[in-house]
Amino acid sequence: MSDPTTETSRLATVFGGSGFVGRHIVRALARRGWRVRVAVRRPGLAMFLQTTGVVGQVLPVQANLRYPASVAAAVAGAEMVVNAVGVQGEKGAQTYRAVHVEGAKTIATAAKKAGVESLVHVSGIGADAKSVSPYIASKGLGEAATLDQFPNAVILRPSVVFGPEDDFFNRFAALARVFPVVPLFGGGQTRLQPVYAGDVALAAAAALAGGARQGAVYELGGPEVMTLREIAELVLKTIDRRRPLVGVPLGPSRLIASLTSFMSKATLGRFPKMLTTSRDQVDLLAADNVVSEKAEAEVRVLRGLGVLPQAPDAIVGVYLVRFRRTGQYEAQRSA
């Protein structure tokens, strides 16, 4: 960790800082020496983030995107703001529109009124306000709402993000541990560009520090473009399990996703999360999720933010080891 006394006068507020990507961003900012205010609905569940910095450097605070006053309070005094809030499924008041669109607008509005210097909004490749998918459309509308209120905001669009707490590589490993075959939704030929959560965090930190073009949209992808089948093969190789990979067309994939979502609701959340897939997650596989040629040509990618992307095979083995038959002791067993 870098010397936390170098920039202790600087304060960044990270909304959604306890989430999968958000916690990596908090860690990256703390390592730069910035003070970090982690704005979440339940601060008590974000206390673990305090260990990412020295005493008093990282502070969880309460903020609910449906209550502008709490958002304004979380932003007050901050020089930089990150919106890393996102939901993969709708539940109660946590709808796509409430979180991804209205929430994004509330954050951007509060940042503008508070005189914040830099705002980074984390979205996703494929975000499209005109999409028939409510999830994908909400991401596009959220970007538009952010730029409307804060024109100099930097938009980060990562491809599928991987890391220790991901819901992607871990899901394949969980399926391989439970089922005799592994389904590949959407047929398995969709091209993805997995990007490490730590690299997304470094990109956010660089953008906040002024390393990005104001008002620009950056597409973040890893060093390798892989099909869904190739990703599943990497997971199976990593966890040393042999399973047939079965491509499932888009239509049946949506049906399966709807069924697992229903089972999750019917059992009040007792249905295994790793086996639950939403219709919107399947819809994301209807098109390739890779960095565009235009973004590459204009250097609106990781290297344009000074980040050298890391490949999945260099990292996933560290956290997928638990899915091997004897976990981290596999090497000792076979010796």
C-alpha cells in the first residue's frame, strides 16, 4: 500500500462501495492515500472496508438513492464521486429505473450542486437506452441522466467483470460441482472480454485523478476475447473437473432463467444464488460484449488510463481453488 499520508486532504465518496466492483474501487483509492467515504444503504455491513486503509481513512456512511437529502449529505465536502451502484435483478423498491436511472441522476445532481471536481459513473459495455431489455436500457438511460446533470462525468463501461467475489466464473465452477453437465446459455458462442475488477478500480482512480477525457465513455476489456464456451473450458481446467458443455439456444435459456428466478422467489431466497440466473443476464448474451473498434482507435480503453489489463488465467485459479475436490490440498493429495 502506498503512503496514506500523501493525499489525505482529498476526499472521495463511493456510492455502492460495498458491492463487488465498488469494494475494489474503495481499495484502489485508499492505496492512493485518499480519504474514502463509502455511501451505502446499510453502513454496518460495509465496516469490513475500514481495513483497506489506516484508521479513519475509510468511513462507511448511510445513503439511499431514493432520498436525495441522504445523497447530498454523502457528497458534501467531497472532491470526487464514484457511482458504482447496480442491481442484477429487481426486488421491491430496488428497480432498474430507481437504481440505474433515477439513482444515477440523483448522484450526478448532488455532485454538481456540491461543486465536485470529478465524477465517474460505472456502467457496462452494451448499455443502450433503446434496448428492449429493461436492464440494458436502464444502463443506457443512467449514462444519459448522468451526463445531462454532470457533462464532464467519465463513463466506464466494463465487459464482464471477474474477481474473487464475481458472479460469473464462480457460477460456472458451482454448476460444474453440482451438475453432470454445464449449460452454456445463448449457445455458448457469445464473445466476451473479461476484465479484472482490480483493473476497473485502477481505471476509476485514474479517471478521478484527471487521467481521462472529460465527458468521455471508456470501454474496459481484458487482454483476451473469449467465447462463453472458452471461458467455461478455462474454469473446468482450473478446478480440474470434466463436464460436457451443452449449448442452450437463447429461447430455452430465457425460459431456464425465468424458472430459476421463480424458484428463488418461491423459496424466499433459499434457492442457491449461484444456480439462479435472471432473464436480463441471459439477454446480455444475445450480443457480443467486447470493446469496440472505435474505442480502441480512440484509445478510450484501459491503456488510455494507464492500466495494463490482466488475463483471467492469471487470477481465477487463486479463488476457484475451493471448487476442486480437495480444495487447496489437491496438490498435496496428488503428490
